[in-house]
Amino acid sequence: MKILNFGSLNLDYVYRLEHFVQPGETISASEQALNPGGKGLNQSIALARAGAKVYHAGCIGSEGEMLRKLLRENAADDKFLHTVDTMQGKAIIQLTPSGENSIILFGGSNQAVTRTQVDETLDNFSMGDYLILQNEINELPYIVEKAYEKGMVIVLNPSPFNERLDAVDFNKISWFIVNEIEAEQLSGEKEAEKVWQKVHEKYPAVSMVITLGSAGSVAFKNVNGSIERAEQPSFNVKAVDTTAAGDTYTGYFVNGITSGKTLREAMKTASAAAAISVTRVGAVPSIPNIDETKIWMERYAN
């Protein structure tokens, strides 16, 4: 079984502010940093640091070679990553003292995926292989269609949740991994159980994880119509930057379910890794490796 992440790669410009900029307001940043990021890259690095063999597909611009280098340094396979003649995808991130973030995305190279690239990439994967997707690249409906035809297990983090997702056939998704906001956008409901009821009614074959911030996470695993439900409390830590927490959770969770862990085990390790990540500034730099996560869990348990 192989794991393919077809996703975005960004250069993140992070500005530390007292509060988010309001309409018409000009404020000074106390700190500025340039970090690697993008939900796709973050999730591939999380998968690799969790111990998975992951292939990353996508596009970078001429400024993005540092992102390719980073994949290689983390033992993520970059053979399906294309360099294109367009500006590198970027993100502008506002970061407050409480660790909250506000993000502006510029697609750039992440919107340069071609159907030829999709076909050539998916030719290397087959039934039962996992495909991880987010909504920061183009050709998402086509990727889903072609991967479904091959019998791949499709995991979708529908972020950002916008009208571009309307063209994606959610009946072909195997797993949704969403936060509270995305869960409500997907279902129209706020409570986790009601979210699941609505989603399960509309897409009866799907499984789902809902991350709930300080309230932990809840998962519903659908095996031929039999539903396994599991909860995971959050780990109590002081957050300084939540930028990559969801991506860290996703990467570790997918590694867990593809490496033989039970649903609860996968959720616990994913929650621990995400908890570590929010105690650090930055996206990729905040993601822990599996050895660190295991040691942290042992110490936390004691």
C-alpha cells in the first residue's frame, strides 16, 4: 500500500501582531518570518515525521526549490513534484499573542496542476493505495474522479471550504478530516453528532474525523455500514501558534490508520503530535517526529 499526497506547497510570510488587522487599519508587526508551508506540504511532512513513506505530488515555482529540498530532507518522495514557470504559492499569516492565526492564500504554482500530470502521477498507484487531498490546488474534481476509478482510498481535508468544492463528488471520498468550522460548512450543523448524522445521510459510505480544538476530536469509521465511534480528549498545552495543528493531526492520523493502529490509537497519537505543534511558531518547523511524540506522550501520561 502506498500513500500519495497531491497537495499545495507555500512560502509562508508570518507577521506577529497584537490583533488581526481591521478594515481601514494600519498596524505594525513586532516580528516577521518566512517559513515553508501549505497544507499539502505540512501534511506530507507530518506523515513522513510520523514514520510513513509518502509521495508528494504538486507544483512549485522557481522560488520553491527550498520546498523540494525540505521534502527530501524529511524522506518524502518528490518524484511527482513538478517545477512550473509561474510564481510560487504563498500565504500571508497574521499571528496574535494568543496563538490565533488569520491566513491569506495566493495560489500561484499550486494552481498549475495539469490533467496530464494527474494521469501520469496516478499511473503509479493502484487499488487500496491512499490519496490525501486538500482544497489548495486546482483540478481537484478530476483527481478525485481518476483516483476513485482506480479504487484508491481518498482522504479529503476540505480546506479552504469554498464554492470550488461544489464540483467534487463527495460520494467518492473515503474519509473527511475537518475542524469545527469545516464540519458546520459541510453539514449545516454545529454539534459533532448532528454533523455526522447529516454527512452520513448524504454520503453513506464515508468515514469522518472532526477536530474540536480544546474539546479534542471525534471519529466515525464506516466499515460496510457498521460505524465505529471514538473520542479523544485534547492535551492541555499553552498554544503559541495553531497554524499547522490540523495538518499535523491529519498526517499522524493517516499514518496511524495505514500502519495498523486502532482508531483510538491513531487519534491519540495524532492529538499528541498536534498538541506539540501548537507550542511552537511556524508550520513545518512546529511538526514533531514520531520519537519525540512518543516520549512526550509517556511524560504526559506520567
